[in-house]
Amino acid sequence: MSFLWLKHYMPRSLYARAVLILLLPVVVLQLVVTVLFLTRHFEDVTQQMTTTVARELRLVLDVVDAAPDRTTVGPFVAEALSELAMTVEPVSPTDVPSANLRGFMDFSGRVILAILPAQVQQLSRIDLTENRRVHVYAESENGPVRVSFDRRRISASNPHQLFVNMIFFGGLVTVIAILYLRNQLRPIKRLASAAEAFGRGRHEPYSPAGALEVRAAGNAFLDMRNRIERQIEQRTLMLSGVSHDLRTPLTRMRLSLSMLDEEERAALEQDVDDMQGMLDAFLNFVKGAGEGDPEPIEPHSFVAGIVEDARRAGRDVTLMPPEGDGEGTVQLNGLAMRRALDNLISNAVRYGAMAEVSVMLTEKTLRVRVEDDGPGIPEHRRAEATRPFTRLDASRNQDRGGGVGLGLAIATDIARAHGGVLRLSTSDRLGGLRADIVIAR
């Protein structure tokens, strides 16, 4: 039997599932105990007490039949059966109820109405509406009579005490267990928060706590985080050192080329400039989102500043009106995001004639979109385009400047470091490439 349909109704969080695992057995146990108590103990006790009262009623009705006349029925029964503590009084036929009476929540009354008339044939009606007294109407030789006696003689007294105690102590134990459970799950939430922050490029202080298994997972996370940070630091230092060392021979080459004739040095200077651009691209890729710290940034003014800088650099870039109904700031690494958007804008104006930049801010997400009117990228090659050192010569125009295939890779790396994603598609308005950086707030 498949229980896959049940997953749609199960809570998502670990805390909610743990509470459900805790509460479900308690509720089921209370229901089972309640049903068993009502059907076995409560009904059985009521049935035994009702049988005893039925024998006493038959005796009382025999005495009523033996009374001299109707007016002496009450004193005659009281004198003969005073030990039974039952009162008998004659009533008129109009005083007899038309049906048996009991309260809606009177569970024992259901048993009484089922058993008592079957054992006492003279009974006509039973009134159980009073909490402390039971009134029984019966036919006798002296006409209809009403027999009254204490309710505690025919049903178990205070049956609700078990239910009240069961619900109270069950609820008390459940509250204590939930508080203890929350305390046990707090280290797991702290570990998840630290892991999520590290995935977004932030170093959040974390120390293992909680149960042994949670501490083991926390220590494993710290070891992994330290190894990744050391690897990133070593990679950055190595490539930075290589790039720094290469700048010296490039400078000497520039000085040597300056002594050559104009016609001879033009091509060589272009090669040196290309090499310098490659080194800068390598450094930007290595830095990724590791430079600077996240800070609250107002996205509209931030992107507007980047577009204005691109315009001053001679690029044909247009900032579109803001979209979305979100307000406020977003936690961003300013240097890294500026580097990512600059790469997207550079690619857009390199492979197209113009670029458009738009910002959409909602309560949950931030989306920065860069569109161009270039040839675009085929859908089946978009995943390949975000890989480092990938140049799609067949789909992107290379005549407007060289590159090493790191522009989209840098943007992808920075978007992931912010917990977001870079999405490539076709621009509906310009017909070229559309690059969206989407980040959750």
C-alpha cells in the first residue's frame, strides 16, 4: 500500500513533524482510553447499578399495588420500605411525559433507558433531566405513580473526573515535552542557519551544542567550512601572486615596445593589452564574492549607480523603470555584485549594440535583469556558457573585443554566493540575451 499521498498533508519543518509525532500517540491513547472506559467500565458499572435498582423498583411497585387506596400510596410505601429511600406519589395521566427524557451529554442515561424498562414491565416513562434525582413513571393497581430516587444509585458518580484528569495531565506533559523538544531542536536550527549563511558568503559564528549526533554534525560542518575557506584563500593567494608576478614582465614589455616604431609596436601593444585584460579577468574570477562583507543595500540606487558608471565609460546602457512593490534594503556584497553586473553589462554591449537594465524588488525576491540586442545564446548551450573559460564563438560576436569566457561564470559564482541564481533566456523586447540575477531576501 502506497502512502505517498500522505506526504502532501505532512508538515515540512522538523519541529512541526516532531510535535506531530509527540501529540499523535497522546491523542490516540486518550481516545482509546476514553472509548474503552465508556464501553467497558462506565457502561458495565451503570448496567450493574441499573439491574439492582430494577429489583428495588419491582419491590416498590408490588407494595404500591398492595396499598389500600390511591391517597395512601406514599405513606404506605415509606412505612414499608423506608430503607430503600425512594419516594412514591400518585400522578395524573397528564403529568406523565410523552417520551423518555435525558440530557444530550448524559451517556449513562442511554444505558439506563435501554435496560431499566426491559427489566421493569410496569414502567411507562423515565425522566433523567435532573442531575441529582431520577423520576420513574409506572402503572399500578392504584393508577400512575412517580417513583423518585437519588441519581447516584443508578449510575457511576463523577465519571468526568477521569476525563478531566486525563486531559489535564496529558496536556501538561505535552507542554513540557514540547518545551524540551524545542530546546533540543534549537542547535539544529542554529546549524542550518550557519550553513545557509556560509552558502551566501557570510561567516556566521557557530559552536556545536545539543545532543551527540548534533554536535558531531556541527563539528563536521566547522571542519568543512574551514577547509573550504583555506582552499579559497590559497587559491586567491596563488593566482594573485601569479598575476602580480606577471605584471612586472608586462610592464617591461610595454617599456620595450615604446622604443619601437609606431607601425611595429601597435600589434604587440594590443597583445599586451589583451594579456592584461586576461589577468584582470582571472583576478575577478578568483575574488568572486569573497571580497568585502554583506551589508544592507538599497537595490534601485545601487544599480542606478552602476548604470551611470557604465554610461560614463561610453557604453550604451539604459536603466528601465523599477518593478515590483517591495521596499527597503537587501543584504548584498556590494563589491561582488558590482563586479557581476559590470560583467553582464560589458558582455551585453560587447555582443550587442545596446543594453537595458531593470530591477524588480518584491517582499521575497530581488531580480536584476540585463538585456541586449545581440545574437543571444541557444537554449541548449546556456548551461555551458556559465562555465569558466567557455567561449561560444558560434553564437556570440567576437569582433567587438576579446575575452577569456569568465564574464558569465563570475556572475554565476557571485549569484550563488548570495544564495541566488543566474538565469539565461531570450529577451522578448530586444531579441538578444536576457540575464537575470535572482536573489531571495
